[in-house]
Amino acid sequence: MGILKSLLILGSWILICISVAIYCHKYFPKQKELSRKIVHIGTGPIIPMAWWLDISSEIAAIASFFVTLCLIINYKFRFVSAVEDIQRQSYGTIAYASSITILIILFWNSNPSAVCAGVLVMAFGDGLAGLLGRQIKSSNWQILGQTKSIAGTLTMLGMGTLMLFLITLNNFVNINLVQIISISILATVLEQISVMGIDNLSVPLVTAFAWNWITKI
């Protein structure tokens, strides 16, 4: 498949995610986190798609850096408010995109499954935890001013484990269930510290590093 066709597929996916987010932002204005989480979750599949499409590390890194730059500009000027319209100050989207760029540079050639591990755990684990944690009533607590709940924490742990397990099924990497759960627990602990959106950087990076270390043993 040609590189232009591959980039068109990935670009189309991004436009679909943004379009859905804008639609939800317009028609569900009270759901402040919804549009942002749609972009957050929708970004995740781009990484395994890029791997499947055999996108080179150079092109992947440049594209990811460009997206990060666009998010920095959007954070300041709010051209697409659906991405940043939340009731708290957070650099989460910028940190998330930055972590993807870093992971591509570090692991895309040597261990792309590590990039997938870090991004998918953050995309689906943290993304759904933020949504379900607010919808399902459960005991909650605060860490550095950020509210966490049993429902959201269990969602993070469960989805993180599921994503890592699916990666093993598709790529036959050398990792067992106990190790998968251990990485998911580590990611869940890191997600608890989310002030200013720092978990969008810590969770993908640490998850990917742990995955890479374990699969290389």
C-alpha cells in the first residue's frame, strides 16, 4: 500500500474522531468531558493502524510532532473547542500527543508493540475510566485535588489489562497474564496522579517501558 494512501486512511480516521467530538460538543453541551474523551479514545487505534500500514518511524514521528504542535496552538486559541472544553486546567491532550511522539522515536523500529501498549492503555483505560467514573456512582477520593473513584479505577485496570492481552494475541509477544496484570496495576497507580493531565505522559511512557523490558527478558 502506498504511503499517500496510508496517510489518507489515518487522516480520515482523525477527521472522523474530531467530527464526532464536535457533534457531541454541540448537541450534548452539558457533557463537558465527552467530546474530549472521544478524541482521547479515538486516537488510540491510530497507532496499531499505522503499524499495520507499515508507516516508517520517520513519517510517524513527524506526523505525531505535527499533531502535537497543532494541539499546542489549539490549546492557546481554541480553534476546535471540543478538544479542550473542560471545567479544569489540564495539559492532558498536549501531554498525550507528546508521549506518543516520544514512544515512536524510542520504540517504533525496535518494538512497536511497546508503543501500542502505552497508547492503548492510556486511550481506552484512562478514556473510559474518565467517562464511566462520572456515570457510575461509587466511593471516591481526592488526590492532589483530582477526584478518583472505585468505578473509574476498576475501569482503568480492566481496560488496561484487556488492551495488553489483545496485543499479545495479535503479536505473539513473550509475556504472560501475571505480567500483563502487573503492568496494568502500575498504569492504574500512575493514573491516580492526574493533576494538570500529567498522567497522559506518565502512563503511556511507563507502560511502554515496562512492556519493552518484560518482552525483552
